[in-house]
Amino acid sequence: MNQFRIVADSSCDLLTLDGADFVSVPLSIRTDAEEFYDDANLDVDAMVSTLRDTKGRSYSACPNIADWESAFGESGNVIAFTITSALSGSYNAACVAKKNCEERNPARRIYVVDSLSAGPEIALLIEKALYELRCHADFDKACEALNTYQAHTHLLFALESMHNLAQNGRVSKLAATMASVLGIRAIGQASAEGTLEMLGKCRGARRTLEFGRRGSSCWAKWRILATGAGRSGSGIVRMRRLRWSFALRSGSDFRRQT
């Protein structure tokens, strides 16, 4: 089998991949006073606390072309994954880096996947890519199988807090405050175009999980990969409830971001 590497920006919530040459390219979040890089050194709880307490706007930044070129390395074939191009310039930067690397070494093959999503859906695509690359010596066949698989993956998400949306002008501060006081979670999904669209609102964790379970009932055969930000005890409880809620589904895989 030819040498290969899997690369992804950090929106996939993976820092390492057992048994594979894997590189995570960090995105960053900035406030007027601090900058956080989404890498192994990130203190998620401290970042969340800072963003919650900040009075000004927060900004996200994607990896630049040089970051992607460094992650691709100097040799070997690469499959790369980015957060949806509808929300970030990460995909465009990766495509330019691919072009530069292939011009320097025409024998290389670099395939960049616009996930049209974020988080655990990208992790599922990465797992599929690794499986196909290990099973097939043909790089094109592995990429074709990955494209077919992507058409059958989906993302559901729930926002416990709308604070950051309010800070960036996406929702009113009054609406965000009222949602927090009433315990309202916003439920959404990644659309076919790669935008994040709202499906509804639920009050409380139990109703949120039930909404998600009903919303995914049309997916006949699937496995679940779930992530959650932070390490709080309440987050662990919610993930246990999620495991229980989908207990009748076989082959499910649950993971928390650490």
C-alpha cells in the first residue's frame, strides 16, 4: 500500500487517530484580549468561561495556506477534511495548499473533502477514509467510496447556550438571556448545502434528547458518534442520557471531546 496521511482541521474534534498518520490543523477563537488555538494544549473549560464572560465580540479564524501545506507534508498521498465551506475559509485554503503541493511534486495525490458539516460527522468521514485506504490500494476508489458514504451521514446538534451567538449579533441578547433563564436549547442540523439550520427549540435536557431521537428515527441503519464540549459533570450526565436514549440502536459509538 502506498504511504498515505489523513489531515483535518480541528473542527472534527480529533487530535490523534490510532494506527494512522493523522495531522490535526487547529482553528482558533479570538476575543479582544485572548486567543485560543484548538490543539492539544487547549483548556476547553477555560475557553468556554472566557467566552461566557467576555463583553465584546469573539472571532474564529481558520488555518491558513501555509498551515495546510505543513500538515500535508512533503510526500505521500493525503485525504484532507475541512469544516463546511459555507461557514469558513478552511476549505479554500486547503485547496490552494493542495495545488501548491501537487505542483511541487506531481506524483502526489491530495484529495480535499468539504464536509458540509462539523464535529462528529467529520469524524465519521475520517473513520471511513481510514478504512477504505487500508482496504484498497487504489486511491481513487477509496475517495469514491468516501463520497458515497458522505451522502448518508448527518449532523444533529443542540446549543445549551446562545451567548456566543448574541455576542456576534446572530441573535438578540434579550433572546439569549431568556433562553438561558428558561433552559431552552436550540436544536439544529447541517443542511445539504453545508449551512447550519435550526429545527426547533426545547426546554430542558430530557426534551432535547427526545427531540433528537425523534429527528433521527428516519435513519434506518447508522452508528452514532456524539461529542460535547467541556468536562463538566453535567456534560457527562447528558452523554450518559444520550447513550440510554439510543440504547435500542446497535453499533453505536459515543465519544466526548476531551
